[in-house]
Amino acid sequence: MTPAPAPTPRLHPATQVLATLCALFLVFGVSSPLVPAAVIVAAGCVAAASRSVRLRTWAATLAFVSLPVLVMTLIIQGLFYPGERVTVLWSAGPAHITVEGLAIAVQLWLRVAGTVAVSALFALGSDSARLFDALVALRVPVRIAQVCASALGLAGQLGAQTRALLAAHRARGWDTSRLRARLTLLPGLLAALFTGALVQMDQRQVTLAQRGLGHVSGPGARRPGPLQDHADSPVQRVCRWAMPVLVLVLVVASSAHLLPLPTATRILEVLGV
């Protein structure tokens, strides 16, 4: 039985790349924590409606990366905030919870979580060919597009190789479900993955050079065409011009205090903290 073809994303890859970059710029350009929170919610809605991204995988990636960061920021900023003029909520020896420390911890964690949410959405819904076509369409130098596309493709292959190596060790009698066994196998796995990554990068470079992509620099050079067929529309082309302008306006308005969004400290005060 012939397997069903993979679902094709609706957005042009250039639109997807620009939307990701604009979201990241908003997360770090606007000081209010409402912006990264809105970005996380929007990324979750897109993951739920996407035909190429599984919501469970996206949520697991977000939790795996952001939850340890939340614990660390709460410990470092929430319990050991170094400020002098602070509002202490709880104290025990050198540790004390302050409103200012919690505000910084919340702001920092939301920015990290927003970055992870947007990046995971892009990585799970794209492949190296789509990324290469997007960067070429955005007039990025071809050598940089090659490196970025190779890095994205290499990340997926490393995950597949890790699963294959663990399966091989299970076939040899290792109980890879146990943490102690995984830690024992970790040095060998890392050595195999590092060697495989170097070999694959060398093979990719040779392949690209044979296809003529290594000689496309210079004013008179001919840029390569897209590797895949992508649906585009006038609406998306307009959005690719409008999104950066809108984001820049929002960031400038926030820097000039013209954007009436509450800070993390103000939100904690409203919540009664």
C-alpha cells in the first residue's frame, strides 16, 4: 500500500521565516510580558491548526526546554534577587522572595518560552529544503542559506540516529529505559553522533559543490531556483512587506512608552502579589 504524501504547509516558506523572525523580534523588543505570552498562545493555536506540526510534539518540546529554565529563574531571581529597595514577600535566611525578583523571573521565562515556542513551531513544520527556498527568496546569500538549511536538516538526522543507536543497544540487551543505562551509553552515543555529523557535513558540502551551488556568489552570478514548488499569493507577498514594518512600529512605540502595555511588576500588583 502506497503511503499517503506528507501534508503541504499552506504558507510560503519565506512568509513562514519572516513571521518567525518578527515574532522573535517582538518577544525581545517589547518590554511587557503580555507580548511573549500572546506569542506563546498564538504559536499553540497555529500548532493545533497546522497540518504538518503535531500539537503534542510541540507542547512536549516547549515543556522540556522551558520548564527547567522556569525553575532556574525562580531560584536565581525569585529567591536571591540582589536589589536593596525591594518588597519582600517571604524570607528565610539568605533566601527571600521579592516582587521585583518575581517580576524579572516571569519576564525572563516568558521570553525564553516564547522563543522556544516559535522556534519549535518553525523547526517542526519545516525541512531543510523549505528553509533553503525561503532564504533564497528573501535574497539571503546562498552560502548562508546552505549553512542554515544544512544545520536544520542535520538536527533532524541526529535525532533519527540517536533513536537508531538506542534501538541497536536494546537489541544487544541494554535496558535503555533506565536512566543509569542511558548515562553509561552517553559517551559512546555522543562520539558516534559527532563523527556522523562531521561526515554528513562533508558529504553535504561535496554534494552542493557538485551541483554548482558553491559558485553562486558575485554580482553577475545566477541564483539557484527553488528546490520545491511552493504556493504563493499576492496576500502573502503583501504580508511579507507589512509584517516587518508593523513589528518595527510596535517596538519603537514600546521604547518611546507610547504603547500602553503593563509591565511585569504592574501585573503582579494587579494580581495581589
